[in-house]
Amino acid sequence: MTIKCLVVDDEPLARKGIAGYVEQTPFLSLMGTCKSAVEANEALHQEPIDLLFLDIQMPDLTGIEFMRSLESPPTVIFTTAYRDYAIEGFELNALDYLVKPISFQRFLKAANKALSHFEMLRQNQQPKPAETQPIAGPEYFFIKSDGQFIKIKLADVLYFESEKDYVFIHTEQKRYLTLLSLKQLEKELPPDKFLRVHRSYFVALDKIDMVDGSNLIIKGKEIPVSRSLQDTIFNTLIAGRLWKREL
């Protein structure tokens, strides 16, 4: 497997050093170097890039600002002399965060992490033989947190809660924070098991304990239901399952 890389750094020595590390690593292919985010933006439109080695503190546009400007950013490993940006970097799903001066040993560790990441993506994209494809939808999914891929079973999910650019995944065991959107979840989750009930909430239907007016109750948590969806909730959950006393 060959990973196409682009090195972006405004410092010539840092740019040369990282490019040299890339050329020493057999599974990495150096597609070019850029001294600014503007140059990198142009390069991304000319050549498909798998992995960015991206400096954060650059003039005009920082590496973080650049990543936020991209609609479909490549995988990124941030490189910087400042540790203060680590949390912000990982919030952007950075694969790793290298603090200058960067040793080849530390660089290689990040490169191997990238190799594992792309191999996992390739395996997930390979079509399964027809006879082994499950009839039902996926039973689990992965989210990325602190550079790790965490497996979450759909059966454990209570609800998803949106807050600004983040989504909290509430499960039976704990709560996870990830950079997803409810719009994306709406496309991925099985509609017979999950329903968006509010602009900020997506719930597991079988985890609803009570319908209390315009709220749902899941494990003691009150979840608001949009007025336009109240009839849908009633028809989905209650209609046909309501036992009434015969008069």
C-alpha cells in the first residue's frame, strides 16, 4: 500500500526535514511540499492526497483554519512547535500530533498509525461476497476519539445529542463525544430502529421508556419532541400497541 503525502510548513528547514522522513518511509509517497495553506489548497485541487503533514502556526491561514475550510479534508497529521493546539487538533479528527523538533522515531510511529488507518479503511470498503453479506443492517460502528477507533454497538445506544459542531453518543455504559452531525446519522442509522425527534436529538426507539406530553423519557432523561413530529412519534410507538379498557 502506498500513501500519497503532502508536506505543508512555512519553515524551509522543517519542510525539508519532514519531506526527508517521508522519502525514507517505504509506504509513503511524497507528492509535493507547500510553504502555505494557500499553496496546499491549490495542490489538493490538482492531485489526490491521502495524508497531510500540516504545520499549524502559519501566516495568513493557520493549519487548523485551513482544515476547517475544506469540505472533504484528507487525513491529517499536525506538526507544530506548540503543544497548546493538541486538543483543537484532535477535535478535527487529526490522526496524530507531532511536536517539533520531530525525531524520525516519532515520525515513524505516526506513519505506522496512518498505515493502519488506511488499511482499515480499505478493508471496510472492499465488497463482501454475496453469500456472506448480512441481511440486517450493521450491528456496530466506530468513532474516532483521541487518535483511537472505538467500537460502539447499536444495541447499546440510548440516544444521540447534538451540541454545536459535536454529537454526544449516550450509551448504556458511558457518553462519547465525536465530530459527527445528526444529518449524517440520519443517513447511516437504520430508520426502523432510530428516529430523529428534535433538531438536537436522535433516539433509539426501543430505549424509550415513556411518552410524557411533548417529551420522551429514556433512562430518566427528558428528551423534547418537535411539535411537527409528535404525531409521527405516536404512530410509530403507540398506535397499534395501546391496550385500552373495553367499555
